[in-house]
Amino acid sequence: MFNGEWLLRIIGSKGHTAKEKLSIISAIKYAVSYFDHPNILWVPISMEEVLRVAGAVSLNKSDGVFTAKNLGVKGVHSDDLLLIGLEKTKEEISLHFYPIEVKIGINANTVLNKARIQVTKTKNLLLDSLTGEMATTFEGKFYRNFFVQLFIANARKLDRNDFWKEKNYRLEDAVIEKLLRDDYTITNKLAPLIGEGAILSFQKNAYHRSAMVEDNVLVLNLIEYDGFNNLIQSVEDMKNWVQEETHDLIKEDMLSNSYVPNYYSYHNSNDKNQKINIPVDNIDEEFKMERNRNNSLITKDKEKALPELMEVKKTSANDMSIQEIAATDMSNESLDRDTTKVLKDTRLLLGTAINSKHKIYWEYGHKGLANRHLLISGKSGQGKTYFMQCVLLEASKHGIPNIIIDYTEGFLPTQLEPEFVNYLGDKITQRVVYNDDFPINPFSKNTRDIGGIKLLETETDVAERIKSVFAAVYDRLGIQQLNAIYDATIKGLKHFEEQMDLKRLKEMLEEDGSSYAKTALSQIRPLVDRNPFDIQNTIDWRNIIESDGEIFIIQLAGFNRDIQLIITEFILWDLWNYSIRNGNKNIPIPVIMDEAQNLDHRENSPSARILTEGRKFGWSAWYATQFLKAQLGSDELARLQNSSQKIYFAPPEEEISNIASSLSKDIQERKEWERKLANLKKGQCIAHGPVLQPNGELSTQIVNILNITSLQERID
């Protein structure tokens, strides 16, 4: 495959080129292992070797026998690997030509796009030069014989040098005779399964492996570690690991499982418009999955069996992804509901990377996590609420409780998934505020934290808080009306002290008698008349926060939206006050808020304090929203996007550019993310957050596209 001169150049060279060329050796082993099939003998050929053979007859590379220049074509072509596969069925011999580009490093989208073009052009060049009418010409027969000679010579080298002892590279005389007599067919029938060619990408800062056919080219994404770790590993060991052991790659998509020779009819070699059947990797619109007898997951419509995604016990370091090596003792699959929670071991399953079996986690309990806030965005109907139930279930399994302030009616009993309700049972509590006033007093004097110094609020502090909440919800209140509320609050606090409430605020405004006070009262009158707070009792947040995975839903159904938002803001203030007095960074206070774009995130709001200061008090705020930039100020958006874990479902069209900008600063990369965001299917999302590294530390922010793991899978 490679000559001594090539190897000497590699040994004597330095830098990225040497790294890239060495990775080709690993790529050869990965390629013959991944594409292994009992009916096909793959022989790898170095495209540089093709040029070297041409040079043996005194032709330089640019003037070689099989070069773009000599063939009269322009543009970039693949110069790394060519797999030629020999398939023998009865008395007929077929050859498969499969070009492969090898890349190692950061491998940005621009690099992969160029490689994709190289592979496609090379495949087209091969088919155009070796098949069809060209194959009947002297030139075409010359090229066909040229590649057959390379195939036979390289097969002999592989056999003599025990490249793969368990694979028989010794060609039968009858086979050689047929090849030399041009008695064979060049076929492209594998293209629907593995594309026209492949890119083997050993990617830096990648933490899992995957394989997908995109634009008729298979992209085999591997981690950079793979580019060097397997240089001395035998091909048989590599093949057994790829084909048999448990890891990220989906075995059902490999040729050994997907290609049945008698099932796939021959396609015309020049038919470049043949349909490419790319495996379905989307969860169906109801997210309902069931298991078939082969333990595969199938969608309701049974379009295609999806691979089993349940965690399997690993047997060696080679069986794991680089991320899983560090996480062996931290898996949440084996945790029982009754197990005592240990925060540092808590990993919440988000989903499975597309075109892979690799599971992506929210490293919830890791000490290196900047905060435990979660931002979920996406247009309506893409699975945000379903996803929240999935993560809520994961948290509850770890004994972590959650408080849901439901002002969207998305967590009503009829809206919850049956699997979610049946599994959690009496751990789900619905507190319906419409029937049972909520036991907090918005006018209580809370505790302020100023650089670690805790101070009791004054009447002025309380009045400013009341004023800011009303201002955030009632945008029709002017400055004078808000000042009237402010004055009435201070007056009421001085007069009624701890018994101050909404009814007494009404009395103070009526006593004021000014036109501003009357206008303010008319605006807030529905809230005052409802008076949804019970100031005679006080909720003990500790009972919920320190419970064993309870889901406490504060249900605000029945109220109009303004009242729902007012109640939400005051509950957040009360929780914030509790956290200042009793919070502990090692005891999470998860609070879930859907349609978060309707809340106040400005500087003096409870949400702003939660997002910027909440970590030291244990806060874990989960915000779900349809819109980001469209309804939020730049400062509010910046605070929300400071969440350490972000999940993006298919966004509204006007949000795509903004989200893509947060995923990459490179213009070309940003355009690629815009395309991927626009093409997300229901049940798919982009996860943007740190992942666990082999050394146990967290990485920087990594972007992954996921299929959401269904509730049933999480329960099983």
C-alpha cells in the first residue's frame, strides 16, 4: 500500500502534515474494519501510491497516468485512500470503488465540505473513466487494467506481510484471470448504504464517535485519540472492536448488517441519480417507542428499526467512548429510586448523539460546572415540554426535587405523559392556587445579601420590589401610577406591618384619592379582588427542596395571564429570600418556568439575581422559551444565555441567526449551524454545554445534535 520512500518522508517530517499522513494508517484499519463484509474483500490503495506508480515510468505526478490533468477534469480530488472491494457471487465478479478522505484536527465544516467535494469528484471521475462507454475504449480498458493490477499487487502485499492474518488476501488464480481478462463489473450498488465515498474525520475536541451519510458521502466521525492509538493494534482486534464490542457506532448501519447481496440488485454504474436511503434517526412525533423481539427500538409506523440505545456494561477501555472512560463510575442508569443521592455523581441524561449510540449528559453534579441553570428554546410543538418531563424524571431518579411554576397550563394532569405520571406516582404534587391561596406574603421584609453581609429589608426595599413587579407585568402603568403604588405600600407597611397585603394596598390607594392612585387601582383591581396569597401561613420550602425527588407543581390555571405572572414573580422573590437565608450550593433548588420570555429578567428582577448570583445559594433555574432575541433585551438575553447548559429545538425562523451566532463566531461555521438548526426534526435538539473529559474534568462548551431519549427508555 505504501512504499519505503513514503514512510521515510513521514518519519523525517514534522507538523500537521506528518500527523495527517500517519493517521491514514489508522484510517486504513478503521475503514477495512467498519466496511468489513463476508462477501467483500476490501483492498486499500494509497492514492499517493497511484501517482507514484505513474512516476515509475518517468512521469511526474502532475503528468501521471491517472491524474485530473491527464483525464481533462478540473477541481480538487481525493488524494488519500481508495478502497477497492472484490465481491464474488456465483461466477460473477464485481468491484466496488470507494474513495476516502482522511482528516485529523479541528476539522471545521469548511474542511469537511471541501473533503466531501473531493470524495464526490473522485468517485465521479472513477465511474466516468472506468465504466459506461469509456470502458469500451482503449483508454478506458487501459485504466481498468491499471487499477486491477494495483488491486492484485496490493492484495499480494497484504497477504505476504500478514496485514490481516484472519482475512484471506490470497486471490484464486481463476479470480486473477477474470480480472486480467476484464471479465468483471464495476458496480455502485453500495451507495444507498454507505454513500459514494467516505470522510474519516479524527476530530480534535470531540468526545464521541458517529457515522452518517450526508450529501451521498459517509462521514465517519472519530476522536483524535483514534488517529494514533490504533497504529500498532492488529486489524483483527480492530475489526472485533468495531463489529462486535459495545461503543458509539451503530452496528445496524454497518455493511455487515445492512447489506444482503441477493437483496440489492445491481444499479447501472453511471446512474448517479439513484435514491440514497439514509437511515432514519428521528423520534416520531409522539415520541412513543416500543421494543421488538430483537431488542431494537421501533417507531409506531415501523419505518425502520432503530438501534438499541440502552447502556451496556463496558468490558475494557477500548469498548468506551473517550467521555465514558472517565464516567464509568458516574452512570445514572444503575441508580435506584431509593438510592441516597450524591450530588457529585449526578448526571442527567439529555439524549443520544445523532448517528451514534453515545449518550449526552448534563453534568449536573460536577464541581466544575459554572452553574446549574438550563435554557431550553424552540418554537411550539417541537418537544420542549416533553423534554422537560424527561429531565424532571432523571432528576427525580437521583432524588433531586423540582418546583414547577406552571402559568402556561403545560403541566396540568391531562398534559403530563402517562409514563411520567405512572413512574413518579405520588411524588407528583399539584398545588392549585385558584382553589387554595398560596401561603406567602409579597409584602414581607426579606433578607438582602450584599457581598456576604445579610441585611433585613426596609419598607423602602419592599415598596421598590412591589413597584418593580407591577411595572414588569402591567406595562400600561405610568410613572405616576407606579409611584402611587410605591407610596401606598410604604404607608401600609408602617401601619399594618406584617399584616400588610393586597386588600390593605387597595385601602391605601383609596385613601390616597388622587387620580393616579385611582388609575393604578383600576389596573390592579382584578389581582386585588382575587387576592391569591395566604399571609396567615408560610410555606416551608425546605420540605420540598430536601425531599426525595418530589415534583411540586404550583398550578396557576384559572387566572388570567397578568395575575399568573404577578403570582410567579412574587413566588420567585419568596424563593430567592429563602435561598439567601438557607441556601447551600450543594443542595440544588431546581425551579422550572415555561414560556420564560414573559417573565422579567431585567437587572433588579428575581430572575436576574437567580441567574447571576444563584449558584452560591443552590439555584438551578430551568427556563423554557419560544423566543429569545425577539422578546428580550440584550442584557436579559445575555443573562439567560449564561446558563451552563443550553438546549435548542427547531427555532422560529427569526431566531435562527441569533442562535447560530451563539454556537460559533466563524462565519462559515455559523452558516452551517443555521442550516442544521433549520433542519432539526421534532424530537431532535442541539445541546450546548460542557462534557466530561477523560481526566474527569469538564470540557469547554461543546455543541452536539441529539435525539431525545424517550421516557419509556429512561424508565426501562
